[in-house]
Amino acid sequence: MSQLPRYESYKDSGVQWLGEIPNHWNVKQLKFAVTCNDEALGENTELDYEILYVDISSVSLTEGIKHKEELLFENAPSRARRVVKSGDVLVSTVRTYLKAITYVESAEENLIASTGFAVLRPSEKFDSKFIGYWIQSEGMVGNIVANSVGVSYPAINSTDLVRLPIVELPLSEQKFIADFLDKRLAQVDALIAKQETLLEKLAEQRVALISHAVTKGLNPTVEMKKTGIKWIGDIPKHWKIMGLKKSLASIVDYRGKTPEKVEQGVFLVTARNIKNGFIDYSLSKEYVEEDLYLDIMSRGLPEIGDVLLTTEAPLGEIAQIDKTDIALAQRIIKFRGKKDVINNTFLKYFMLSRSFQDSLYTYSSGSTAIGIKAERLSYLKVAVPPLEEQEFISNFIAEGVHDIDGMVDKVHQTIQVLREYRSTLITQVVTGKIDVRNLKLN
């Protein structure tokens, strides 16, 4: 971005994080550019009034409003009160570290936000899209988080929020900047969308590789036989079909009371840590008291190679234990295959297959949180090749998965670079570090 043009002259803004701004710009408090929380639903709202509700978890800085929940007013949470109009900006004032901030270009007439948001409505002297980009700039997002109070539940009140700075510049220039960013970011977002599509294809390729290998084997000319099980289909003639439980040496359900968490101790593997066949220790970092470890794990200690299945929220994530100094949380079942029947790694891959995943959902229950009870696992079947063939198939899958996961990592890196460019571009343009007035987009 260093090659892009700058304004002719600058002055100190008086705001440390903002630095210099173009000479003809000024700094004001946000309250002179917007109104805050103008409209709210009253207690006398008709009980059968249907709303589209947006809460904090439904909004992200990179994706905007991801989800709207249809509710009748009588069933809506008490915090469903803020009326949202087209051109408003939603800023989360609670759990501000989540950075739930978005510009609302087009709002339905019944769009209602949680009282955990401040709803900012630009004045006539400010372009709504420019305000949206300003609030989403790195400096402002960081400023909102920095001015929040509280450790576990940081929040900023609306009064302090609107005291934060904003630049004042001619309305025509605001519109030009917003238009420039709309067009340039559309190009960036299109590139991100292509990468996300590639991720979906790689995920499908990963599942297809695993599913075919664990149900059809690796020999394309082998004689097949019918299993009579729709979700498994035909398998090689020399393979067996067994009940899942009959192939296991042990099965341990860790449901029950969640152990008390501590700052340091034994790592607690939760359902959030289990992903794509592996334990990802970065996704959630929780610990339990070392002195209570044996009591917590009294149902069964982990061994390297044991297979883990999440039973709910989410259902069907699979991993294989790679170290023993861990505790296992509720909503996890641990499997260990009989050594003379099934290889644990083959078992892991079979559980990752489309066939097994489909069967899990067939025998699951629940509406808001879909899950499967341990006793229903007795209905599940597993295809069992000879042990030597299981090992050969497992090694083949491991190599293929390693290659695919390597490509996935590179795509994620590309997406991260594009998102960083997107964020930096917004910041550089709305703070006047780049003069876009004479730039033309292809």
C-alpha cells in the first residue's frame, strides 16, 4: 500500500492511535456524528408481533450478520429490544473482545437487536457507510476493546462509546471513500469466497478418500458382497460386518458433572478440542486439578491410540489420543478396539467416514442440540477387514489426509492474508493515510 497516493498535507490529530490526518479533516467525538439507541420495542408491543432477532453471537466483524432468529415477541428474550434500520451500525457493548460489529445496509422492518448492542444511526452530515467503515477500522475496534471494563465479561457503556473519536471531512469525500471501499472490498471478498469454496471441496475430497477406503478397500478389482446395510453398502467379500460394541475392548462414556476448572493442572480435552481426527489443543485451553485427576478419570484412563467421539454439541467429531496426561470432559465417549479384531487407527477413520457419520445422525435425538446416547451405539455397525489390511488402509489414508490437510493449511493462510489486507485497507483509507479521490478501480 506504500505505492498508493497520500494527501498533500497533514496535521497531528491529537489522538495517539490515529496519528496524522489530512489538513482539511478534523476530529470530533462520535456523539456529534451519530445518535445512539434511538428506538426500542416497548412492553406494550403486541405479543404476536413477529421479529427477526440478532444477538451477539450472530454478528462478526468479517461476516456481518450471520443469523437472524424468527420469534414472536412473547417468546423473545427480554434483551430483544433495539430497533434496527437500514444504514445503522451495530456495535457490541458487551464481550467486546468478540468484535461483534457490523454495518447494516438493508434491514427488514422487524429487525431487532439485543440490548447488548449499541445501535448507531448517522446524522445528516455523515455518510452511513463511511461511519460503518470507520467503526470497523482497526484503531476504532481496538479502542472499543481498550475502553471496556471488566475481565471475564468486558463491556463499554453507550456513553463512553460515543465519546470515542471520529474524523470529520466533507460529505462528498466520505461518499467517495465509502464507494471506493465498497468496490475494492468486493474484489477482495470475491477472492476470499473462492478460497472458501476450495476449502469445501478439499473437505469433501478428504471425506471421500476416507469413506471409500474404509468401506471398499484399495483393490479396485476385489470381489464385493452385499451387506444389507444401506449406509455401508457393498464391501469386499473377505471383510466382516460387526456390531461396533463387539469390536471393542472397552467403551467409556464420560458424561456427568463438569469438573471444576483451574488455571493450571491437567489439560481437559473438551468437545471443542476434537476436530477432523485430531485433538487440537489450541481450540480450548481448560485445566483440572491434578490431585483430582484419578477421581475425574475413574471410569477409564486414556491410552495412546484410543478413539474419541463427541456425543453432542457437536455430534460426531472424532479424534485419536496422542498423549496420556489429559483428562476427558463430558459429551465424550472413548473407544478402544480389541487388538485381535480392529486397529484403533482404522476405527478412527471408519468413524470419520460418511457412512458412520450418517448412521450417527440416524440414531441421534434432540432438536436444539442433536446428540446420541451411549446405549444407542449398539445399533451401529463397522466394516472389519483383516488386521494387516486395516494397517495398510490406515497408512494409505494417513498419507492422503496429510496432503489434503497441507493444502487446507495453505488456503487458510491465503484467507488470513486477504482478511488482513481487507482490514488494513479500511483503516488506511478511513484515517486518511491513503488518498483515494483520484484512484480508478478496474
